[in-house]
Amino acid sequence: MILTILYYLVLGFKLHKINSTDYRINFWDFGGHTNYDEIRVELYGQTQACILVFDVTNKLSFDSLDYWLQEFTSNGGKQAIVAVVANKTDLSSKRVVSSKDGQRWAKSRDLRYYETSAATGQGVQDMFSGVLTAVAEGKLVKAKPVVSAEQSSSKHK
């Protein structure tokens, strides 16, 4: 049971600097698994950004974007920045969803569009930076001081 949970429920955080301000970014990835329906819905209203990822080698994942966008927006995610990410672009010979189709889908819904390869890292940094900058510039999150391990240990001396 623990392995299943770890496989489907990925969470973590990362410190990210935007315009000289450190932000602590919390990530949740439920992988679309139905075991987490209630958890997802509960978190949507508190979400500042949503990244909808589809696999360019899997048309069904692209066709499912409408479902995921509808679930997100109808459960409280209307104020969030939403980005569409075409992933696995390194597998160009297996690609079945064109860049043009992905861009058209995102543009018709007024969403940001990025292409990435998690395997090679191509486009990943640009995508995260673009989404996080949009959140910060949209004032969807307030900057809070982030205490580094160095600062914390110097206070306790």
C-alpha cells in the first residue's frame, strides 16, 4: 500500500527566486489517480497555479485536458494561472500530438503553453519560471521571508 501511495502521490517543495524574492513553492502531483479525487478537489481552491501536462506520444492524454481543466475550474481553481505542458518532446518520432494542436488548444482557452522533455530537461526550467513569474506578478501569492538553513543556525548560536 505504501508503494502505491508513493507512486501516485508526489509532493514536495522548492525555493525559487523571482525578481530577487525567494518563494517557497509547494508541488502536488496526483497523477490523475481516482484514489485522490477528494484530496484534489479540496486543494483546488487554494491553488495559485495549475500545470496540465499531456504526453505528446499519447493522444488520449491530450484529449483528457478538457476533463482536467473542467475539474479544476469547477472546483475552485478559477483564479489560478493555468499552463498546458506538452511533455516527452524528445520522442519526436513517436509524437502524435503536434505542437500546433497543443498551441491551438491552449490559445483557445487563453492558457499558457510550453513544450518540455522531463527526460532531457529541455524546456522545464523555462516552463516553471514562466508559470511562477506569472503567479508572482499576478499577486496571487504574497512573498514571505524564507529562512535559509544558514540564517536559522546563526540565530541559535
